[in-house]
Amino acid sequence: MNERPEVSREVLLDARNVTMQFGGLRAVNDVSLQVHTGEIVGLIGPNGAGKTTFFNCLTGLYQPTSGAVEFAGQALPPKPRLVVRAGMARTFQNIRLFHNMTAIENVMVGMYSRTKTNAIDAILRLPRHRREEEESTQRAKDLLEFVGLTGSGDSLSRNLPYGDQRRLEIARALATDPQLLLLDEPTAGMNPQETRQAEELIFKIRDLGLAVLVIEHDMRFIFNLCDRVACLVRGAVLVEGPPAVVQNDPRVIEAYIGMPANDVAAKPTAATEEDADA
């Protein structure tokens, strides 16, 4: 198991009483969660618990019905591009790459939120544009190497193996230069070897000083990875705490197994279905 460093107590993400309602359906119900710098936090729960909806509230895809989201002490506007510029990046449950672009081009897309050249610079190929293009290309190569995709830069993303596409999406998110990375089921569909590689990559990302908030159904993965885990059930936080506390909580076992914990001998196992969040 990777040795966990001492976690800073500086609050990076502070979500308070976040509620998201769609008509008569309350998908997220008064959820509060903090993430500190350099910390890995897991978000678990059965299908339909509201995990991805909560992510969408954090990253500006949804504007919460009520509640507040602050990042580094500032209120986050409900616009994805401004959330990215503030220092928060994410991956998606279903891979969202540009499939007709190469791996290196996909990563460079993530950098455009930080570049300073404009359309005129690009059309006229002015020196500032050429310089930034060269720097972006080298940075993209470095990120591909960091996530384990050395030599794949010229491959179309649609031609990459599934696990490599997952890593490419993480590289693109890192290209935005975030302080907090949100990963939505990063090991979904992966075999055990790819899952171990994903775990090692997330530890490497944490070691860069980034915080990570991760949704995952693989219980062994999440409890080995995280400093803290929060379990959502029916849109609300059921329990939050260290992995050892959460995985042995009878309410968590009941939420996954579907019957009181004292009626079953097994602990929760990894779900295989896609999260059916609203």
C-alpha cells in the first residue's frame, strides 16, 4: 500500500449544503464535503446515489438548486470554463475524447484554457503563437510520458486501447494545470492490471501536490487509495470518515448488499454496472 503523507488542513474545495432538484426528484440532498490540499477523497454509493450529479454541481455543468461551492476560498461560478480556470479539472464516467484527433492533440486541447495567444496571433503565425505552440507540444509530450503513454502521441485516440484512453483523458485534465482533479469512475471497465496502474498514477498525481476527488465502485481500489471516503445514498451523505471506518460501517454494507449488515457475512463488493446517476 502506498504510504499516505500527512494531509494539509488547508481547505481547497468547500461544498456546503449542496442540493440539486430536478422537478420532484432531489438527486443531491444537502451534501457538504471538504477536500484539503494534497488529499485523496473517495465518493462511493450504490447506483443512482447522486455521485455524478454532485460532480456536475461542483464543476459548473449544473447550477445547484441551493447550497454553495467554494474553491480556494472563492465562490465558484456555475460555468465549466471558469471552474477550469479556477484550478479544478475532471474526467467523465463515459470517456469524452476527440476521437479523430491524435493523443497529443487531445492533451493540447486542455492547455488552451491557459494560453495567451488569440485568433489573430494564430492566423498570422506570430512569434508568440509559435512559441506557445512549441511549449504546448513539449508539455503534452511530458504529460503523455507521465501517464504512461510514451510513444502514443501520434496515434488517433479512437485507436488506443480502452485503458490508454482513460489515461489520455487524465493527461488532458492535467494539461489544464489544476489544483484539484475530479475522477469519475477512472477504473470502470479495466482489468486488474490496469486498475493497479491507475492506482499508481493517482498516487503520482497526489505526489505532485494535487488533491484528488474520485468516484469509484471498486471497493478494494477506493479503500486502498483514499485518505477519506464519503458514502452517498439517495443523494445524501450516509457516512464519511477514514477508509477503515467507512468500509466496516453496517449502514454502508446494508446500502450495497440491500439487507441489514448482521444478516450477511460478506463485506461490500465492487459493483460492475455503470453509475445510473441522474
